[in-house]
Amino acid sequence: MSTLTPPPRSAAVLPPPEQSPEQSGAGPATPVRRGTGLPPGHHPGAGPRPALDWRVRFGILSLIWGFSFLLIKVGTQGYAPFQVTLGRLVFGTAVIGAVLAVKRERLPRGVRTWLHLTVSAFLLNALPFSLFAYAELTIPSTLAGICNATSPLWGMALSLVALSEDRPTRRRVAGLGIGFLGVLTVLGAWQGFDGLDLGGTALALLASLSYPIGWIYVRRTLAGTGHSNLSLSGAQLLVATVELALVTPVFTTLPTHFPVVPLLAVVALGAVGTGVAFLLQYALVAEVGPTTAQMVTYFIPVIATAAGVAVLGESLSWSTPVGAVIVLAGAALTRSGPRGGPRGPLPSPTPGPEAAPPAATPPHRP
């Protein structure tokens, strides 16, 4: 589940399972105060105290992004993948648009900004959301959720090439190797990937790779534009919706009937898994800082796996949870720095998709 602010590789807006620059392994987009991950002069917890404790909201966000992969699976049982993605974007955009209207915030201005948003919307929303939807036609939601957790691994690998300030350390390189060893464990490489749909798995991994590519692009083009995260996120989701609205009629036909359960899954995926999830993470980051808020990354594949097995009855071999733990351990190492020094990039979601948050500052996704 990814839009433009503070998982997931979702994402979406936020990965999902929406994802922030730190989550994708691309590093922070603005200077931060050591030990907090917040911009200088910013203090977590400042402002009115929310009605719900941040730990409760953290748990709710974990559940939302963890269940995003289940919702994608249910949605594709009644509608084409592009239709699921379009519906998700429409309802997610509606939620963010309503909040923008209430707060009386305007969308960004300037042709250059909107051109960059067109690219970021494709890389952080339209492409990964669609790839996950197509992937889940042939792979279980549990596997899709675990593939989403590889985003920080891809992000670290890419940042070493694309971002000169991200220096490799032995610990981070070891984390990268351990993480991809976990991927091979999940896929059952020693069995020759027997019984695995390689096409669907490749699509899910490509979706996870798209998030850090998008965040590196955002970091270089949209960071420091002066627009709020909410404004940039709303604009990015709006552009992604237009992109899908142009593509969907070309590759699909209008449904002759509208199955209720898959339709409700799509509505929930967009309104809650994309729109509400972004707002939750945005508030969490403002209150406790991105370092704590992005720990949601570690819960998404666990919840996605539990939901797939308990609700959808998907099978689970021993290698899936073991491999997932190895992937998360590797992701944790990729964001660690020298003792006493600042930490490296944080791992991500968005659902996903899953976790794909908005674009310009550290806080999302799966």
C-alpha cells in the first residue's frame, strides 16, 4: 500500500500496504534531529492530545495494512485487477480530498510539480497497486504480504547506487544478504520453487521494487517544494486515479454485474487501506516521530499471513513464516548504523501496498 508522506513497500498512498523514504530504504527527505528522526525544532507530541492513545492507533494501522492483501484477494475474485486498483484509488482519493476540503488546503501549483507528481503517482501508486492485484490472481495473499516486506531491501540496494550520501556498512550489506536469503526461504528455493507460481511472485516482487524507485525519485524532485504532505498526497492520488481511469477501459470491459462482497472489499481497500491509513500514519509521525511510527513495518507481513490463513483458508508451510522472520531481520539490519550514530533507512510496508505514503517528508507502506 504509497502516496507522498510518511510502508510497505502498500502503502499506498501509503505502503501498504502503502511507503515513506525511510521505509523504502531511500533515506530521509529532510534534515532530522539525531535520535528522533524529526526535523530540527519539531517535538513529537506537540499540539492537542488525540482521543486515542498512539499505541492503539499504531495497532489499528498495523491491522489495516496487514489486511490490505486479503482485501485485494477478495476484490479480484469479482473484478479485474485494473478495476480493483481504480476503485481503490477513487475511494482513497475521496477520503484525502474530503480532508483537504475540511482543512481548506489547496492542491500544489506549478507545471513542473505536477509533471513530477505524474511520475511519482505511477511509481508509488498506479504501478505497484496494479502489480499486486495481478499477482494475487495466482499467488496467495500471504505470499504477497511477505513480498511487500522486501521493499526496504530493494531500497537499500538502490540507494547505494543512486544516493551518494548512503554509504554501505558491513552490517547493512549483511542485512541485505540475510534479507534476500529470507526471500529464497519463503519461495522454497531448495525445492526448485516447486508449486510456486513464478509469474505472480515476480509481479509482487516488482511491485515491492517500485516503491523505493519512486521514493528515490520523490526525494530528488519533490522534497522541499514547500507544499504540505497532505496536499502532495492528495494530488498524487488524484493523478494516479486519472492514470488508471485511462488504462482500465483499454484492458477491461465494464462489469455486467457487481458482486457485493468484492465491491465492499474494494471500497474498504481504498477508503480505509489507502485514505484513512495515510491519515493515521501522518498523525502518528507528528506525535511520536517516524522512527517509532514506521515500526509498523514489522507487523504487516505477520498480520497479512494470519489473515490469509484464518479468513481465506490459505495453506502455510513452515518455510513461509521462517522466511518472513529472516526477511524482517535483514530489513532491520539494513536500517542500522554504527553504534552511537544515526540509524540508516527504515524498512517499509504499503500494502501496501501497501504502505506507500505521500511524497515529501518522512512520515507510510504494505
